[in-house]
Amino acid sequence: MAQQAQQSAAQLAWEREQQQADLEAQKQQRLAQLASQPKSWLEYAALSGQAPVVQPWMLPLMKGDYGITSAGSPIPNYSPTDMTNMPDLIPPSAQYMARIGPTGQQQLYGYEQAVHGATPDESQWRQWSMAPPGSGSYRGLQMQR
């Protein structure tokens, strides 16, 4: 009976080890999947336990009151469970969006989704539906013939 209890305990320990190994493999697979998608960079940081850092494309969009002058510093007010307290970014112009490239755009859309809950498609639509300069109440920028 003691031998049977010992075998059961060994079997249970082995099953727990296998379960832990399976969970770790699933986590690594999920991390690899998130790493391959630029818009998931904040989700990757939350799952991996790393603090996300300010990306180079963020610097022109950050307000001066955050005191961040270089890329690579931790994002202020980051919390892996509540990302709504992270800094708001200034809406980028169409010209800036064209300069940051597709990876930066996807990271921006992921950031907007984390902070405001706007899906990447919604963020992209809002960006490209903005009126051009001079079409609103300020007519200082108009085309002249």
C-alpha cells in the first residue's frame, strides 16, 4: 500500500511537470505569435513581463510634459493590467504617418487600442478621414490660382 501511494505521488508529480511544460510551451508559442505582429508590442510586453519602452516614432507625438527626450526609456504610467493611464499621443499628420512606415503605423494602432480601446481599423479610418488643412474654419491655408 505504501508502494502504491508512492507510485501515485510520483505519477502526480510527473503529470504536474508535464502540465507546467505544456503551459510554458503555449506561452512561448503565444509570445512568438505576438512578436510577429507589430500592433501587439504592448501585449507582448505584458505577457513577457517586460516594461515596454518609448519607440522612436512616439517622440514627435508625445507632449512635452512627459519629460521623455529619447527612445528606449520606459513608457510612463505603464501597467500590464490597465494601460489606459499611459500618455496620450498627439494625433499624427498624414505626412508623418507616411514617414514612419508600416511597422510604426501598426505599433501606433496597437498603442491607440491599448490606451483608448479603438481597434486598429478604427484608428486608421480616423487618421485618413481627417480633413486637409484649410478646409475647416481656418482658411489660412488655401490653394490659389
